[in-house]
Amino acid sequence: MKYAYYPGCSLHGPAKGYDLSVKAVCKNLDIELWEVPDWTCCGASSAHSFGHLLGLAIPAQTLVPAEQEGLDIVAPCAACWQRLVWVNHEVTTNAKTRDEINQAIGAELTGSSKVLSIMEAVASAGMEKIAQATKKPLKGLKIAAYYGCYYVKPPKVAHVDDPESPKLIDDIMAAVGAEPVDWPYKTECCGASLGFVEFDTTLAMSAKVLDYAIKSGADMIVTACPLCQQNLDMQQSTINKKFGTNHKIPVTYFTQLMAYAFGMSDKEAAMHKNFTSYQSALAKLG
Amino acid sequence: MSTTVNLSQMQKDHGDFIERVRKLSGQDVRKCYQCGKCSAGCAVHNCQGMDVSPNRVMRMVQLGMEEEVLKSKTIWVCVLCSTCTTRCPRDIDIARVMDALRILSKKNNTFVNAKNANTFHETFMNSIIKYGRVYEAGLAVTLTLKYGYGFNLIGIGPAALAKGTLPFFPPKLKNPEQIKKIVENVEKIERMEGEK
Ligand code: SF4
Ligand code: SF4
């Protein structure tokens, strides 16, 4: 299996651990990733608020090399993924917008490359293969799979899974031996994109997500969105100060846990790049 | 919104507002029957982050309350999570309506209640136009200077630098001008559209 790979800005910056673990997991599952050469920012979450066409044309450019190579494309960042999915949606359903996009980027996009989320790409290897690659099953580790909003809403465009009750990450985590908990905040927004705009609201929104994950008995929150991960992880101490809580729940990328289950050390899976201490949760595994 | 408004005058003066919103968003706000589901499930609204609830925004668009709605904080603090869109029984993409209202509010320079939002989006765009990718450390410094030092970013920066996850130097692309070129092309296309 071979996919075009669009890491996006955050995987080359604060979400380096995500990039490393995605690559490691794909290697273990014989999924080849071909990085789009000289890729540019997808423009999320600003460009579309300057104009509809601008918000489409900026990410559209990334799809050109993928179409030329005849490859489907994987974007592990939820925000990038959704921008690319929007482009394909417009290109395949709206001829006028397609022509304008093509004029803006000087190319001939047709929508032939499917835009896959990293969950779908990983799952395309098959749950059996994932289970076989698992050397250290995560037995007894209770995880809250957190999807956030971008992957599942609006479902007409962004549809990795059910918008209210998705289970793809739960299934992948179960395949590596972890125990997904049932919880109500799987697709609630954590407010990360308001961090630079209205920080107090971000904290209030994230506090709810953390609260429910902990109340549901999870040892760890597992996500596939760099905005969610950074926000819930890095802001936890600020949230504790503000709301007088004492939350200490690690927030990891699902690929980090997979890499760990496939036999890598916590450091190799770049878990030490995360902020909240994860050692006690992993210690449960013995 | 405690002041009295003259609705018939409002609709006379801004009767085409709902039509302009439809053009920009592709959504017909007339269809909204005010069930309130959008507001009930809105995470930002539920954290008291908005000054006008999403269903009221829709009503204000119906009534042609252009000035009021474009000045609202709501349209800028909406995170475009599309929870409302997913659940609307009238199949209205409310998030896209919010985004269209932002575009109109930028055009009219009416973001009085959301200065930070405007500063953030402009700084972000300038950064990617210049480098082709986001330069986080540079963005954090610029924003901190623009927002003033009370802003929280100061707290994040050093911690992230210590983890080695925030690159200190700007990204280097073979062709950093790609986004700049697209922005120029889009401006050209939109100018031509406007002249039609
Ligand atoms: S959910 Fe739809 S119909 Fe109901 S109030 Fe909101 S926009 Fe109107
Ligand atoms: S898209 Fe905006 S209005 Fe709709 S639920 Fe999300 S934050 Fe609320």
C-alpha cells in the first residue's frame, strides 16, 4: 500500500511526536508514505474566513502532486484533512468552483485522489494485521478515544465515521489490546482554535472534555488531532489552576500508543514530547 | 439586544441581506424555524462564550439585522465545529453561514467585539503568505506583541521550546511564494466576478 503524505505545519512543529509515530506505525504495517514535495500550509483555520475561494485554493495545491502520481493522500492533522476534503467535495460537486480553484492554482484538479484520515489509512491494513504486529498488548489500559469535531462534522463532507458516536479509533485501540471506555464527549469540540482568540472559553471547553474522560474511568485520552492533543495536554495545568481541579490524565496520539504496542519504547514513540506525565498509566501494563 | 428595533424598517433597508448571505454561503437561512437545536448543542455557547446564541444569529439574518449581527462576537468565536450543522433539522449548514458572516464583517470592518480574532487571522495569513508554512515561534512573538503581554502565549512558548517541539527558525521551502501567488490569483478572479 502506498499513499501520498501531507504532514502539514503542526507535524513539522509542535506535533513532531505525531509525525514520528505515524511513520513508525505505517512502516510496521507495510504502508508506504510518499511526502508531497515542497508542500505548503493548508490555510486552516484562517484562510476560509477571508473568502470561500481562498480557503479552498490554498489547500488545493497540495492535491496536485498526489493526483499526478495517482495516489490517495493521507493527512494526519484533522484540520488539514478537513480542508483537503472540502476541496475534493467542491471539485467533484461544483463545476464553477472547480474551475475557479484550478484557475487560482494553475492546475487541473479532478478529485481523483481520495483524501484519507490517518485512522482510515491505518485501518486499511486490516485489524488482523494490526493485532499481529502487536508485541506488547496494552492489556488493562483504559482509553478514552477522542475524535474532536473535524473528522466527523459536517457529515456530508467530513465523514470518517458516525458524527455522534464514532468508533474507528476505539476499534484500532482494541486491536492493540487496550480497553476503550464508553464516554459522551467523543466528538465535542475542545476549543483549541479559540486559543488565540478567547482563551478563557478554550479552557472552559477543554475542562469539560477532561472531566468526562476522567469520570468515565479512562487512564488516558487518545486522539488523532494535533490541535486537540496539544490543547488538552499542554493546558491541563492551567485548567487545574483556573477551576481548582487536579487532573493528570495523559493525552497521546493513537499512533504513539500503537508504536508502543508494536514494540517501540515510550521515547521512540516520542511520548516524552507530550506534557502530562504518562508513566503511571503505562506502568499499569507491567 | 435590549434596545427596541423597528423590524419593518429594518427589513426594508436590509431586505437583500439574507440574499447576500445565501450567495456567500450557499445556505438559505429562510428555512430556519427557530427550534434552537443549534444553540443547545453549541459547545462555545454552552461555555458562555457567545454574546448572541446561534439560533438568534439565524433569526437576525432573517430579519435583516445586518449591522447588529456583523458586530456580534458570536460570528468570530464560533469554532466552526459544525455540530449545529450536523443536527439542524432544516439541513442548514450553520457553520458556513457563520463563516460567510465573518467574511462580510471583515469587508465592513465591523469586528468591534472580536479584535483578537481579527488580529490572529491577519497575523496567521501574513505568516503563511511570507513563508509558505506556519512559523509558530514567529507567530507567537508577533501575537504577543500585538495582544499585549498579559496574553497567555508567554506561558506556552518557553515550555514548548524546552520540549524541543517549537522550531526556532522559520520553515525553508524551495518555493516559499506559492501561497502569495494563489492569494493574488484569487484576488484577480474575485475582481473579475465582481465586475460581471
Ligand atoms: S437548528 Fe436549524 S432550524 Fe433549528 S434554530 Fe438552528 S438553524 Fe434554525
Ligand atoms: S459551528 Fe459554531 S455555532 Fe455551530 S456548534 Fe460549532 S461553535 Fe457553535
